[in-house]
Amino acid sequence: MKVLIVDDEKMIRGVLKEYVEFEGGTAYEAEDGMQAVKLCRENDFDIILMDIMMPRLDGFSAVKEIKKVKNIPVIMLSARGEEYDKLFGFEIGIDDYVTKPFSPKEVMARIHAVLKRGAAQENPENGIISFEGLKIDMVGRNVYVDGEKAELTPKEYEILFYFVKNQGVALTREKLLMDVWGFDFYGDDRTVDTHIKMLRSNLKQYRKFIITLRGLGYKFEV
């Protein structure tokens, strides 16, 4: 596990590095966004811990630059817990958000969760993913609820598959509209709510996996 720790506070980098190495990983450090972008262009990392407020280049801008060249999972670290920061972070593609002060053990748990989620997405056995009695055939585009095939509309399939691929990630209605419906869609975010209501109905008891985030959007979490 190769982890890039980006923070302008040396003490925070040191603590996180100690925990990463204790668990057998290799930690690399950058004290600002510019260094982080340069290191990512020259090296491959399994995950990045990225502070937001830094000199030279802030964390959000650094993530945007890194995403142009490599798709590396990112967990943002910030002393600011405002909803806007979290919302913006998820919109630019981060995987998780931790507010300072944080427990290093919690950060490590989140690292493992993000990496495990990514591995499951990349290597689903036979293209089939199961969550309790909910079985999703990503290749055949079929969904089974306790062994019975669910009759979903094409758009409901797309929404569910998108949720599964972004398992555990907070998704805004705007993000769903953009990625599932497309840039040329004319309508409002009530369309998202309507389709998710129908999808939940078809998933029966497994509707519990689609969590409503008040004022933000939705998250698929098992």
C-alpha cells in the first residue's frame, strides 16, 4: 500500500506516516499541492490523503490536476467541516472526507474501506455483485431480489449500477443528473428523486442500501 500524505503541517504528516508504516504500508510526503501533483506525475500511489488549505496550491486544485493524469482515490483532510467543502470535494471526484481533528485510526479505517471498495469494483467475480439477497449482474444488466428477477426500467438499471460503482460515496442530485442523464438533459433534480423512489420500490427490503443524505443527495451503502 503506497500512500501519499499531503499536508503543510509536518506533525500531521508524521503521525499519519507512522500509522501507515505500522500497518505495513509505504508513506510519501508532500507539503503542498504543487509537490503532490509533481509526485503523482512521476509515481503511482494507491491512495492520497489531501489537506485542503495549503500554500502555493490548495487541495481542491491539486486533486483536479491529479485527476487529469491519474485516477487515484483521494481522502480529503480539512479543519473546515462546511457542507459546501464536502459537496465540492465529492463533485470533483474525492472518495471520502475527514474533518480535523481526527483519529489516525479512523483515517486508516477509511483508507482500507476506500481501497476495498475500489478492489470490489475492479474485480467483481463473473461480473456479479451481491449484497445480502440483492444480486446485481453488471454484465447481463439483471437484478435479482431474493432470487426473483426485478423488473427495472433502463434508467433504474443505470442509477443502480452507478450507485454500486460509487459505493459509499455521497452523490449529489446534480452529480447523478450529470453522470446518469447526461449534459443535454433538460429538467430538474426532482427527476432524480422520482426515479430513486421507483428503484427503491423494486428493490423491496434492500431499498435500505440507498440512503438519503438530507440537503445533499444519496449514498449506496451496505
